[in-house]
Amino acid sequence: MTVIQPRTQDVLQTTLENGLTVLLKPIPTAPVISHWIWYRVGSRDEPTGRTGISHWVEHMLFKGTPQFPAGVLDKAISRTGGYWNAFTYMDWTTYFETLPAEHIDLALRLEADRMVNALFDPKEVESERTVILSERQGYENEPLFLLGEEVQAAAFRVHPYHHEVIGDVADLERMTREDLYDHYRTYYRPNNAVLALAGAFDPEAILERIRRYFGDLEPGPEPPRLERPEPPQRGERRVEVRGPGETTFLQVAYRAPRGADPDFFPMLVLASLLTGPVNLNLFGSGITNHTSRLYQALVETRWAVGVGGSLSATVDPFLYWITITVHPQKDPDGLLRRLDEEILRLQEEGPLPEELERARKQAQALFAYGSESITNQAYWLGYSAMFADYDWFRSFLSRLQAVTADQVRQVARTYLQPHRRVVGVYLPTGGNHHG
């Protein structure tokens, strides 16, 4: 029998009659399959009073169904030598299992089962409330969580990106089992989900099995969406947070384009240039940012102890964050002036050819590192489907390569404007502060 080596573009896409989108990527290199189910629901779907509900529902899906009681699943997966997890974000919630290819039926069966049969036992709901509230308290000991939450809330007054994925304490204390179950029944439907599979399988045989497990699940009505576009920002917003610790932080968040926007790729190169390459993958490792402009301008001159940046591919326009750890002998205002000088220089002169090449290469290298494993291949399949489509992933490297110096300068001029940013400062109450 001849084995046909699939080219990387050989992704098979189909939609079952109940609306479930299926993406298959055969990779015969290792006897492993990674299976992901992505639901189009996240913190952007949460009205006031229900913040944090998507993340809480994700927790409840590990609490069992009549067919697979709570502890059984974990044991079943680990017995195969596989691993599993789940993540909730602003735009999506996803569940995955990576396991030896011959055990793929376990993953299919369990995800089809918990798409409809999760129990939401009232006792489990209460014990999970305690878990999530203490998770939230843990975050509140982190200066950068406290600062980031305030900056994000200031950036989004209207749009539901306003609140953190974990939700607000007021809502976490009051939400009921019925609220959670209602959210689950509304969004956990085959027509609101994408099944992404990568690894060693025969596409026709696996599709048959997917149909067997998922084909009879009932679709639901089109789930409601909170359409609340953020109005244009008319001036710089500033927030100050005081809290525990010895360290002062400066965080500057600029408006950024959504993942499917043509400006996203120039913005990715811009971020690579200013703060270092951006990791869009949940499992990738970072690349040093010591060649980035802000590291050289702020850390090497001893104005800052560290600098980092982050940019996410989102359904709606979100933020490009620059986070700086202020040097103990320096003050945040002076640091902000230096940051502004660097941004102005980029807006006026654009990047040098060798800088642009390095920023592109680093972004490409990070992408390549983060696409090697079977788990990552399956991740990218579903992830890109959440805000664009698989072509976004497929053309990623060529679109990065095509970014010009002029485009980088253009996005710097468009997005990195003082009137389109939020500046946040974290002032520690437990140590000396100069300034």
C-alpha cells in the first residue's frame, strides 16, 4: 500500500448536517492524534451580571456526565498515555485530548457526550464557585493582573472585552446553577462548534467515526451575540493602581486591529520590532527580545528592568500591550517620554531594512517552533477558524514575508497614537518609590 504524504495545505474541511464544522489534517509522522473542540463562546458573550460564566462552564465540563462520572474520564485518558485540558478566552472556549492514535474513539466519545450531557450537579457548582473565587483572589496578588484589569476596563467602556475572562467577584458570588446550565445549553451546540483533528488517521474512516458520535446531536438556534462596538476613543486615558510589592510597572495599551484585518500582519511585525516576537500559540516558547528597539532603548540604558509586548488575534479589535518594569531609580513619567521618543522615531523613519528582516525572521521562527507538534498543528486549525479561517494559518508565513517597511510605518502612525491608548501605572505601597 502506498502512503500518500499529505502536503501541509491538505486540510479537509466539511460540515455535518447539524452544522458541526470538521477540519482534518492527516499527519502520518507519528502514531498520535490531537483532537480539539472549539466553541464560539467566551468572555465577549457575557452580559453584565454573568461575567466569568464561560470559564466556569468550562470547569463544569470536567465534572462528569451520567456516562462518564467525574473521576472516570481522567483515569481513562491517562491510562492511554494521553493528556487533555481546556482553555477559555475572550472569543472562544476549547477542549483537547492528545493521545495514541488507536484511542481516538475515547476522545470523540467523551467530547460528543459532554457537548450535551454535562450534569451541572448543584454541589459541584458550589464547590467550583469556591475554586474560581480563590483563583481570582490569587490573581489579585499579582500587580500585573491588577494593573491589566484596570487598563482593559478603561480601554473598553462599551464592548464586552471590558472584563477579565475570570469574571468579576460580584457576579461569581451570585450566579446560579440555572445561569450556568442555560449558558451551556445556548452555546454548546454542534452548529456553534469546530472539531479540529491532526495526526495519524485515514480521513474517510475518521469522518465516519465523527459522524457516528456527533452526527445525531441536535443543533440549536443561532446563539445570541452581544453586538456592542466600542466607540472611538477621543483622548488618552490614564489609570493608576496602588498595591502590594516593591516594583513599579508602566503599561501602555494601544488599539490594535482584529485578527482578520489586513493590518494585523504589519502590526505583528511592528510588535516584533518594538517589543520582541509575539507568541500566538498556547504552547510555544518565547524567543529573546534583546534585539528589540524598546529593550535597547529602555533596558540597556537602565531606565527599565524589563520590557515585553503582547498582541492577540481576536474577533474584534483588541489591544497591543507594552508592559515595562520600571527601574527602581527612575520614574514612570520619564520612562513614558522615552517610550514616546522611540515610537515617534519609528513613525517618522520606519524600520531599517535589516531590522525589518530580523523582526520578520523572528516572528517566523516563533511561528515555526509553535507549529511543530501534532497538538500545535491541531490547535492552529481550530484557533484560526475562530476569528478568520484556515487560510489565515496557511498563508501566515508568506503574509509576514510580504510586510514592507512602509506598512510598518503606516500601522505605527495609525495605531500608536496617544489619543488611542490607555496608560496605566502600578505604584507599590510596600517599598520606596522615587518620582
